[in-house]
Amino acid sequence: MKQSIENLRKYKNSKKIAVLTAYDFPTAQVADACGIDVVLVGDSVGTNVLGYADVLQVTMEDMLHHVRAVARGADHAFVLADLPFHSYETPRQCLENAMRLIADKADGVKIEGELEVVDSIRLLTQYAIPVCAHIGYTPQKSGGKPTAQGKDVRRAQELISSALALEKAGAFMIVIELVTEQVVGEITRLLKIPTIGIGSGPLCDGQVLVVHDMIGMTAKTFKHALAFGNAREELAKSISRYAAQVARGGFPTSANATAMAPEMFAQVKDWVNRNAFAADPNPIRDTPGNF
């Protein structure tokens, strides 16, 4: 059964919500089969898959392409899609681009920002588009080196006020990135909607990680992440073994090929010999099959 926003809201008081990014069909399939609640097609596709310098280069076309791929693989998980940089400058633009993502099979959209996106979230809600808010460190807006938020009283007050306003505007869930643990705990206590943390400690209602960080694919390690595997090392070993086998002729072998019936191949050899391919630059005198 497909995950719904109603179920996600219920999880606030019963279980932690597992959110994981995915950018392609096979990753979405595996995440779906392993019980991930929400698959996030994040704008982090830019730096993790497309080789962009930062997420600011990600376009709507990039997002739509990857949303379609992920949606094909996620039969049960809720597919949440990021609205990329410059795609929600006004509420009307936000609605138009959100509708494009929904048309390409996203179940909901995520938008970065605090009080400045309240009107956009309110408009999406009016059009019955599920929208997840994202506060704290917001890569599209903050830029530069990620910095922890909510370390002083004023910033803590801003974050709490923004979270409450975004919930009131209609957000069904909120991502809280790199916010101090105590402030996150207070926001989670005050809100009726689920809070999803990244680099914000254990007091949220759920957690999101970038899949490349989670499987150990990225060369750099982050304080907020935990690698549950070493995919980069395993991939390097596999590629090295493959390259070495090909170089020395160990792969492929006849076991990796399809054989032709000997009597059929004998006819082919006879045709080749009769037409003297090796000596004639324009060899075909018999038509194929003229044995």
C-alpha cells in the first residue's frame, strides 16, 4: 500500500520516520523494499550524481527527470521531490513547478525557507499539493559552508516561530537541518506535524540522510551522517577486478557467450571462404543466406 501523509502524521506518536534520498530507479526499488517511509528526490542530485559544483545549478528539468525514474521504483514509499533553486520565486511560480513535479508522479514537494515561503505553502495547500517545509540550514539559500542554526536566543526564536507558521500554512511535515538539539526538541514538542532531522540530533520524529553518505559512497564524511556500508571501496574493488580480468583476457570466456550450432557455422565459414573477405575490399558477391 502506498504511503500517505495521513500515515506519516500518525507516525509522529508511534514510530520514527525513515527518509532517504534516491535519484534513480534501482536505488528507489531497494529503498522501497527495505521499508523506507519517504524517498526524497533531493536537489542534492546535483552534487552527488550530476557533478555540479553546488545545488544552485540544479534545474527543474533535472528534477523532473530523476523524479520520473524514482517514481517508477517506489511502489510503497512516499516520493517527495525538492523544488530546486529559482523555481519558487513567487507563489504562482511555486505552484506551477510543484504541479509539474506532481504530474511526473511525485507524491509531494519540499520547499526551503522560513516565513518568506508561507504564502507559497498556503497556495500549494489550497491546490491539495502535499508540501514539506525545510528550515534551519537551507543549502539553496544559505550557501557556503554548512553552519549550525539556533545557537543564540534570537535565532532559536525565529526557527520556532517559522516552524509554527509553516505548519499553520499547511505543511504536512518539516525538515530541520543543522539546528541545535534543544531547539529541535522544542519545535517537535510544539508541532502536530512530523519533524524530520538531518544533523539535528535524536529528538525529531524522523531522520533523513543522503543515500551516498549512508552507504559510504562519498569520499568525505560528515558529522551529521553515519555510513552504514563502504560502497565506494567495494565499487572500486569490483571495477579494479573487472579491468584486470579484461586486460589479461580472463573475461569474457565462452561461458559468457552464446554458441551457434556447428552445422550452421560451417555454412557461414564456407560462405566466408567462397567470398574471400580477407583479400577483397568489396567482398559481398553472394547475398546473405544464399548458401
